[in-house]
Amino acid sequence: MEQPTQGPEQLKTGTTTVGLTAKDCTVLASDTRATMGFLIANKTAKKIYKITDRIGATIAGSVADAQNIMDLLKAEAKLFEIQRGRSMRVKALTRLLSNILFSGRGYYMLGCVVGGFDEDGPQVYYHDFIGSVLTDKYVATGSGSPVALGVLEAEYKDSLPKAKAIELGVRAIAAAIERDAATGNNILVSVIDKDGYQELPKEKILKIWKK
């Protein structure tokens, strides 16, 4: 009997991203290493995207899927703003992303953390690749997420001030870099509050990391 032909071996990828809410802001953090199996394909991969002035998202999984969906979310959010005369709320964009992922039924290999700040305050939502949505005070995605979650579980407290929340996000990613081979190189951090979306300077992140 003829044996079925095996397709090419699937290349696994890895990353670590986290999102957490603080007293007056939401913090998103990630590493910058992109992998293909045992190959480090890129050391400066962008894994946190600005969707609107008050919403951001992290990505874990297929880079092509992530870039395509992030562009789609930006376009839909801008169209919503033009048509309605107001910005899309965090929960509404979360539902939009969920619908996109669910419509593919696993076609998109992507996990996301959506975070933002609106009339309901700071929020973070976790999305898996088939569109499930979970909300919590802190979440993590990617191959290094078990390590990052260990740090968040141990150190997170309600109503963290902004500086402490940023420090905790950096420590969570740094711990994953130490223990997960697919996570590494550098750390990115974005903060979203009533004043809008802000990417932290590399020098400030490095100072917190080294401390």
C-alpha cells in the first residue's frame, strides 16, 4: 500500500507578550525576537501595535496573519471614527477582532492581547486563534507566557501606580527572556491612559530592566 506523503515539518515560533491594568493606565509589553524553529529570524520584531489613540494590541503567532489583521483593525477603527464621530471603545474593537478570528475558525494563527483606556477605565483582553475572548487584570501570550504569568501572579496588586505597572511588565518579559529560548533580545513597552497611547523610550526600558 502506498504510504501517504508527509508535508514539510511545521516550524514553530515563539514570543512573550503581556498586558496589565493599573490604577490609571494599561501597560502592554513584549520581547523583540522572531523565531522559525531553531532559527532566530529577526531580533527587532515589532509585536505591539497602536490601533487607535487609546487602544493597542500585542501579537503572538504568524507574523503575516498579525500584520494583516492589525492593518484591518486600524482601518476599521478609523472608518468607525469617521462614520460615528467618536473613537471606537476597547470592548467594541475586542468584539471586532473576535469576529474576524472566529470567522476563520483557526485559519489565522494568531494570539492577541488588546489593551486600552476609555470611559470604562483601563482594560485588557486576551484573544486566542479561534476568537475566544477572556478579560482579566493581567494576561500573557506566547511560548514564554508561563514564566511571565508566574511573575505577574506573584507581584501584581490592584490599583498599581503607572510606574510600578511598567516595572512589573518589564520584569515579566525579562523573566521569560531568561527562561524561554524563543523569547529574547529586547523589550518593548507601550502605555495607554487618558492622555493617549505612548511608546516608552528604549533607554527608560533598559534602565528598568537592568535595575
